[in-house]
Amino acid sequence: MSFLVEMWQFLRFRKKFWLLPILVMMVLFGGLIVLSQGSAIAPFIYTLF
């Protein structure tokens, strides 16, 4: 949890709010990859791409 607080402080202090959407998309795609590995949802995720 301290990593998230530290990241938020970095973004706020250095005015790098443009990085926030990039980080959110990376987390979402990472979660999508983890969910698609050998799960019942995998065939539905593969149809998106």
C-alpha cells in the first residue's frame, strides 16, 4: 500500500498527472492477462482481440 501512496505523491509533487491514464491502462491489461490464463473466461477474452 505504501507504493501507491508514494506513487501518488510523486505524481502530485512533480505534476505528472498525464502518467495516470497510462498506469491505469497497464494495470487493466495486466489484470486481463492474468484472468485469461487458464480460466473459464479465456474464450470470451480471446474474442475481444
